[in-house]
Amino acid sequence: MWHQDIHAESVEVDMATNNEPAKISCPCCQATLVIDRETLAILYVTEHRVKAGGASFEKSLQDLKDKEKQKSSRFQQAFEEEKQRKALLGKKFQELRKHADTNPDDRPPLRPFDLD
């Protein structure tokens, strides 16, 4: 026996002739059920499709350009940091070299195979 509930009132049914299948639209997911009127079997289900697009082409293009600018600025920042790091390492190397030349006592010990 059919019992109507709260949701049954909001279901949209395409009233066709008795020979044609009934089409029912689900209020929750917007899917369409096609039901055989004689057997009450579901013939097929068509899911609701969300239209593609959303944003306009110009907005998407602008978003891509903004992302490209961000990538470029991040690359430039990383490039500058790498330059500074190389300069710092070069200065450290020169200082350590001067220190090694002025203090011969701090030289590394001879290796065993150098004595042969």
C-alpha cells in the first residue's frame, strides 16, 4: 500500500498516458527515474549533470596570468636567495683559506699512505 510521506509531496512526476513510462524527478539529487507503469520496475536512471563552465573564459585567463606572476616572483626570490647563499659560501671559503695559510699548525695531519 502507498504511504505518502513528507518528501513524496515534493517529487515531480511527469504524467503521461498509461502506455508510456512515468518519469520521476528526485528533489534531493535532481536525478530522473523512468518507471514502467505496469510492472513498477525502474527502467533507467538519468543522473543530474552540472553544467560545465562556471567561470568565464576571461576570468579563467586572468587567474592563470595571476598564478604565472606568482610563480615568476617565487622563482626570482629563490634565485636571489641562491645568489646570496653562493656569495656567503665563497666568503667563508676565502676566510678559511686565509686562516689555513696564516696558521700552518692547524693543517690537517699527514695521511698514513703519504709517509710511504
